Amino acid sequence: MSIDVQEKKASPVDKPVKDSHRWRGIAESEEADRTSAEQDDAASIKALRARGRNLLASLLRPHKRTLFWIIVLLLIQNGAGMAGPLLVKFGIDSGIPPIIDNKNYTILITVGVTFGVAILIEYLTKRAFLAMSGRVGQSLLLDLRARVFRQFQRLSIAFHERFTSGRVVARMTSDIDAIRELADGGLNDLVLSALSILTITGILLWMDPMLALVALLSFPVMAWLSNWFRVNSAIVYRSTRETIALVIVYFVESMGGVRAVQAYRRERRNQTIFDDLNEDNRARNVTGHRMSAFFAGGVKGIGNATTALVLAYGGYRVLHGQTDVGVLAAFVLYLRRFFDPMQELSMFYNTLQSANAAFEKLAGVLDEKPDVPEPVEPKPLTNPRGELRFDDVEFWYHKDKVVLPTFNLTIPAGQTVALVGATGAGKTTIAKLVSRFYDPSAGLVTLDGVSLRDVAEPDLRRAVAMVTQENFLFAGTIGENIAFGKPDATVREIEEAARAIGAHEFITGLPEGYDTDVRKRGGRLSAGQRQLVAFARAFLADPKVLILDEATSSLDIPSERLVQRALRTILADRTAIVIAHRLSTVEIADRVLVLEKGTIVEDGPPSTLIDGGGRYADLHAQWQDSLV
Amino acid sequence: MIAMLALAVVASVFSLVIPRVIQAVIDGPVVEGDTSGLWLLTAIIGALGLGEAFLVWLRRYIQAKVALGVEADLRRDIYRHVQRLHAGFHDRFQTGQLLSRATGDLGRIRRFAAWGMIFLVINIFTYLAVIAQLVQIYWPLGLVVAASAVPLFFLSRNFARGYITASRAEQDQQGEVANLAEETAQGIRVIKAFGRARHVTEKFDGGSAKLYDISINKVRMLSRSWAMFDAIPNLVLAAVLIGGALAVANDKMTIGELVAFVTLQLMLVWPIEALGWIIANGNEAMTAADRVYDVLDTEPAIVDRPGARDLPRAEAKGHLRFEGVRFAYDGTDKTVLDGLDLDVRPGETLAVAGVTGCGKTTMLSLAPRLYDVTAGRVLLDGHDVRDLTLESLRLNVATAFEDPTLFSMSVRENLTLGRQEATEADIEEALRVAQADFVYDLPWGLDTRIGEQGLSLSGGQRQRLALARAVIVKPAVLILDDPLSALDVHTEELVERALASVLAGTTALVAVHRPSTVALADRVALLEDGRIVAVGTHSELLESTPAYRAVLSAESDSVGAAA
């Protein structure tokens, strides 16, 4: 049966699943592994490269003034550094003869003093340069981290669901690391090398243009070589970013689910898969490094061959009295300074390429448009009453699979509505629309007559809070986790919230009460306890509209009883949407909606529906039976 | 590795010989006007140069494989090791910190293996070789150059001392930032639901700013020392120039010798400048390795005992027994289980009831040894579970957790987590028992990717998959932690009916919160204050035990609802 389905549906996916990656399965969205900016066609790659560059430019913009000074420092440092060989040439050509001739040391002393000054200047400028450029580099990273983090916060749940948290982590760590590597060491040398190559070209031309032209013969070859490397390694390093992301995703998920891994003896199979991903990443990296090996060898070869040529031609010129021995000696020294930085460049070039690829990836993230954008001109939502309306709302993830066909519903302020229906009936979708995790594909969801699209995020969140079955606790104490609903809450408010929901008893029973760290030192909480903390969190947030999506499933009967008692008071003056498969929770509702395939099939107070003999009556009867 | 070093040394010999030939060119053919000698010698230089280039390429070609191999192998080892580490370790260590070790720190080690170490060797070799030649050309100046090693030594020592602390602090903080990134990515729904983006952003910015401060401190250290490392070889060069000029003036040296001397000495500039970088690189690799070994050196607390025996699935009857079991989580003295005794007969289904947080989940995780008892023992078919190999124990005991963890993988891969070789029929049967046939309707059936990514499944669907996953193993002992909590009454009934046939031949230990789930069980045990205080059938306990009534009575449930 499954094989039929597979064959039927596999055809629309044109990218075949690599056999060794079969375990991953086929993602619903083809965009699962990347941001929408990252496509394989040439135009997209070009656009992405441009975005990467723009990102770098915009990160550097605030440091314009510092960058100006950095360049000044570099020029001075470069000048001071270049003085060395020139002084050697001068010392040998002009300093020695007067000593031999008439014991005149003045020129040599001048050379010595100048050398000393040059060294001091080089030291000071280098130190200042390193400090300043290091500072710019670190500020750039700080800025980049902040931007990417904010962007991930801005992006909608839909994005996060397909992108996965592991990939978010990969972008936030490994990609930023690749850039940090460049900021740590490479960049300074890159700039300095480029500068000194330019200066030396100038000096060589000035000393002996003919000889210099021979040296410059190496340029086209060098240009061709670096172009080859740049183009080809960019492709490779782009793929290393992706393969490392897969390694990270797998690592993060294995660690997150380590209990299941161990309980099911999954270690070996995991290792096989992980080794495969790790090996894939290594292989791409090796390709990249081998390219850079060829590049480095090539640079060395071109440099050495050029030196031999210059020496041959220069020697010939000296023999024919067209130039001095000192010039030739200086030429040889400069050529070394000319090609050594290129050698260094080749070493950092792969760091640069790797950082480039990372910039592209991050630019892709920053470029992603939130599916649920903030309104440009938000309408104020002061003292909301909590009236919810669905006006001709339609919703689908894919057009061929509509979840909500034309849906109309009005929930008056203060009403508690329970949603009942089978999986896939659209209950959670309604909750997600009200909390604006998604926007409707058509129609409007309004709160007090204002479309949710026009409500500013902070206003919306103050008005609407949601408790789900997934009760994520953040690292920190229990108190802090409750206060997540209201960060400025006092200790008393936190305790009151916990009391109201019936969580106070178990919390005070923990080793350090409200200060118990939820991860460390014995703070392991059961699913039920976590759910209570989540409830307390929502209670403290004090929203006008409260959504409970399967929020009581892990509670035991005594806790549920307490929560229900609390809910009666809490929900009295609030609008509430309750999704629960336990009818005990549903019974606190003023009104029950039975949903089927996105349509309301029954609507009324629970007691009326029970007597009405419809679906809800059936469910209720079944539930009564289950209470053996 | 040795081949790499050898190649590096040979290549640097080439580059050391070249200046000597250059000297020969200038002092010989150029001064003497010997054209054919000029061609010959420059041809030799060209050949040597190309040879050097070839060696550079070859070394880096090999180096790519070696260094990246070191990184990949260590990553594999870390992954293998952390998978073996007990749950208690994972409770303490957040994923971000582990991840930063398996990525960022390994990168530092790789860079040292690829560059730092090679350069250290090449540079020391170059230094010695150059000094030897310098001494040979003109010993007084040669010794001056050699003396530069003294300030370099002190400079290096001071630099390394401060840098190592800064480097460790930076790496630790990078791990913290990774933790924050990971946590906010995982908790994005909660953050969105409460609109706390600003709150978590502030927290992240705090961590990020701290990292910035640490890094800036490091930058300051680097700028001071690196500028100094640059100045020293230049100072020596100046001294050599003056001294050399004097020596030439006094006929102690030829001009060609002086040029060769300076050329050679210029070869020392880069190795000395690079020393600062190498020290930084080496220290970072060292602290990174410390961090990696912090994890690799953590002994897994739950391993096979020496002489542990296999319990083949065919022999296992599924008799599970808890004897005087005590348990406290690491680092706490609060006992969760305090002298728990319980006997689950082969083939029996026993439900464990108790208030939220009384230790049901903890108790359940002792049987497959996710944790080990603090005192007492758990027996499977009369063997202390610690005397069985983990492999065979966990083959016999399968667990469906309350939080159904699904991985971003195909449905099939998620289902066969505990039994790779499961056939299509096995899968179909398990899906039927768990009422999880909905997976066949997913866009690509069993090949559809689920988990965090792709289709989001409802809580009930996830729970049914987790149940199917446990059933598919066909274990001797099935552990179900509140397995039906997210199901509606109708589905729950269907699952219970289908599960009954599976449970008939399997020992099962089920944590329950609802009377409806109790229907699965032959007997129920009540867990209170870390002990089993009562065992019996549901109706017996309802009658005899008030505490049980409080926890599981349907009547009080509806009273609550009606109040």
C-alpha cells in the first residue's frame, strides 16, 4: 500500500533522494533546506552574491570613520615597512663607498637612524591598526549576530517549521564562525598584502621600468589562476556551508532526543548516518583545500619562475651596463616581498571564500520576508474587549489541500468557546490564526473589529496568549519561566499565578522552590508539571484572549480539577478558545463548536448539544462510558 | 603527518638554497661578465623554484586530507561518545555547548594541525638553517641575529600566558551564545505566543555583548604582542645593515655576501612575525582540545558491567521486579523513589498511578537503564538489569515516552528507530495497533519527512507514532508513559482495543493519569512518597484506597467538572 503511494507521489519531486540520504525522507516543501533567496540557477547565485556583498557593506557602514583611519594607518605602516629594503639598497650603494673612500660614516648613520624611526613608526601603526581593525571586526560580528537573531525572531512559525531549529543554530554558530575566522586574522593580512603588492609594483617601476615589466609578466598568469580559484572554490565552499548545516542539524536533534536514541539502541544507526554526513562535509572541504593547494603551489611557482627570469634579464642588463648591481639586489629582495604576501593571500583565500559563502547564507536569511509581516501603519488596540471575528476566512498550506474553506465565526467578548473535532478538522488552525502564527489565505480575522494584520506585535501579544501542548521551558529557574509571561512581574505576582493554577505546592516542594533551575540540580519536571508552569505563565500574562490548545492533556485528575476550578475564575472575564479532546475540559465552555473538515457542524452551549442528539452528544456519551 | 613535515622541510631547504644561488649569480657571472654562466645559474634557480612550488602543492594536497581528517574523526568520536553518555550528563550539558565543541573548537584544532604545527616546525627549521648559514657567511653578524631569540622567547612566554586564559573564556562564551541561539530556536513557538521576542533578544544581546568584551580583550593582547613580533626582526635587520656595511668597508665581507646575508635574513622576518600567530593559534587549539576532552573524558555512568551477559530476546520472559529501589537525581539529596518494591509478572499489564510529579516517569526510566538506581535493584527475569548488556536489555525493554520525540526524518525511519529490519508488514501492524494509519495519507506516505521539519503533526498523531515505534520492537517488556494522553476518547478506545492483542503476550508497565487508560491494565499500583503503597485491580483500589480514589476516581472528576 505504502509503495503505491510512494510511486504515485514521488514523481513531482525532480530532485532524486540520494540513496544514502533516504532516511531523511521527502520534505513537504522543496524549500525545506534553504531560504527562498537560495536557488540553484545562475541569476539567483549572482543575486545572492550581490546580497552577500551588500550585507558586508551595510555592516561596515557604521565604521566608515574608523575604516578611514585604519586605511591611513595601513598606508603609513606599509610605507614604513617598505622602507627596509630601500634603506638596504641605499646603505649598500651609497653608504659603503664613502666609508671605504674617506671614512665618512654620515650616510650610514643617517640610514641607521631612519631605519630606527621607520621601525618605531611601523610598530606603533601596526599596534594601532591591529587594535582598531580587531575592534571593527568584533563590532561587525556583534552587529551581525544581533541582526540575524532579530531576523529569526521576526520570521514566522511557518518558516521555522520548515527550516528547523538545527539549521537556525547552524546559521547562528557555524556561519558566523566562518566569518569570525576571517576577522580574527585573515582580513588584516589580505588588505596589507594587496597594499604591499601595489606599492612594490610602483617601486619596481621606478627603479628600473624594463626589469619591472619582466616582473609584471607574471600578472596575467596570476590573475588567471586566482580567477580560476575564486570561481571554483566559491561553489565548493557554498556546498560546505550546507553540508556542515546538515551535520549540525543531525547533531542537535540527536542530542535533543537522546533519551529516545538510547532507549531504542539507535546509537549505531545514528553513527552511520552521522558519519555519512560528516564524511560528506569532509570530502567537500578536502576538495576546497586541494583547490587552494593548487593555487598556493601555482603562486609559488609563478613567483619563483619570475624571480629566475628577472635575475637572468637583470644580470644581462648589469653585464651590459644598463643597470647597477645594487638595483638588481634590491629587485630580488622586493620580488620576495612581492610574492610572499601572495603566498599568504593564498593561505587565507580559502578562509575568505568560506566567509563569503557564509555571508551569502546569512544574507539569504536576512532577505527572507516574514510570511506574517508587521503592519506598516499599525492600528492601536487600547483596552481590547476581546471580540473575535472570522470573516470569510480561508486557509490552506497548499492550494490543493484547503484546511479551512470559507469560515465565518463571531466570538463575543468574554465567551469561552470549545473546539471539538477529529484530527485535521481545523481546530489548531483556528488557534494559530487567532494568535497570528499564520495569516489567513483569504478573508479577515479581527479582534474588536481590527484586522490582526493591522495590529502591532506587542499590542497583539498583550491581548492574546496561547498555551499549547508543547511546554517548552527555558534554561533558568522555575520563577523565571513563569515570569516569561510578564518579564517585570514581582516575586509575589509569580507566586500568586502559581497558586491560582495549583502549581504552588509542587514548586515549593522542589529543592530550591521557585529558584530551582529547571535543567540542573534535580529540577527535572514531569510533563504534567511543565504544563502547570506553562499555565501559570499564561495566567501571569493576563491576556484578554486566551487560547488553550490541548493544554491539559498531561495533567492528572487532581491537577486538572484544580486547573479547571482556576479556569472558571480566570476565564470569567476573558475570551477563550479551548481545544481539548477531554470533554471534562470542554465542559467549562459557554459554547461548543464541533468542526469537521474546516466547517462548523454543530454550535451551541454544551448542555443543549448533549440533549440535541448530534455528534457532540455521541462524543459525550462515549466519554461518559470511558469513565469506568 | 610525517610526510607532510618532511615535505615542508625539503621545500624550505629549496627556498634556503635559492638565495645562495642568487648570491652566486651576482658574485660570479654578473661581476665577472660570464653570460653563459648567468644562463646556467638562472636556469638552476628556475628549476629549484618550480621544484619548491611542486613540493608546496604536494604538502598542502596531503595536508588537506590529514587536517580535515583529524577534524572529521574527532567530530565522529565526540558524537559517538556523547551518544553513550548517560541521561544525567545530558540533563546538565546544553546542546549549544556540545555543538560548539563539535564545530568551532574542532575547527581550531584543525587549523593548528594544518597550519600552526607545520609552520612551527618549518619556522624553527628555517630559523636554525638560516642562522647556520649566516654564521658561516660572517659569524659576528650571524651571532647578532641569533641573539634575537632571547627577547623573542620572553615575549612569546608572556603572550602565551595571558592569551590562554582569554582564549578559553572566549570559547566558553561562544558555547553560551550557541546555547542561547539553540534555546530560542527550540522555544520559538512559546516566544511568539507570548510576544517575548524583545525579552529573549535582550538576553541574547547580553550573551553576545559579553562575547564581544572577551574578544576585544583578546584583540588588545594580540595587537600589543604581534606588533612587537614584527618589530624585532626589523631591528635586527637594521643592526645587520649597519654592521654589514662596516664589515664590507673593512673588507671582512664582499658586497655579494652582504646581499646574500640580508636576503637570508629577510627570510627570517616572516617566520618571526608568524610566531605571534602560531602561538595564538596553538593556544586556541590547546584550550579547544581541553574543552573537547572535558566531554570525551567524561565516563559514561551507564555502561556494561564487566561480565555482563546477553539476554536473547527469545529467552526473555519479561518478569520485571523492583526491589527496594531508591533513586535521587545527581547532585540532589531529595529522594524521588524511596524503597520501592514491585513485581510485574510475565505477560501482565500493570498500570502505575500517582499524582503529577510523584516519580512515575523516573521509575519507568530505570527499567531500560536510562538512569541507574541509587540503591536497591531492578530485575529482569531474575537478572539485575545492570548485569545485562545494555544492547540486550534495551532490545527487551522498549519505551514510548510521554513526550513523543520525532526526528526530522522519514516516517519509516522514525518508526523503525528500535528495529531497523522491521518489514513492511511489521510496520503496517504497528501502525494499525497505534491507530496511526494516517501516515499512509501523507504526501509521500512512509517516505514523508516528519519531525520538526515538514508536516507538523498534531500531538495525538505524534503520540500514536511514538506508540507504534515501541510496539514495532516487539519487546518482552513494553513501557508506556501515559501513552494515550493526547488522544480523544474515540481514538483512545480504538487504540486500547488493538493494543490489547499486543499486550496479551507482553509484559507492560504503564504510567496512567486517566481511568480510561487504566482499562488496559490487569492490575494497578499506586505510587506515593516514593513507594508502591497499594496494588490491586482498579475497582479493588477504588474501594479500598482513598488516595487512589483522589488520583483516579472518575466520579470526583465529573464532580469537579460539574462544580
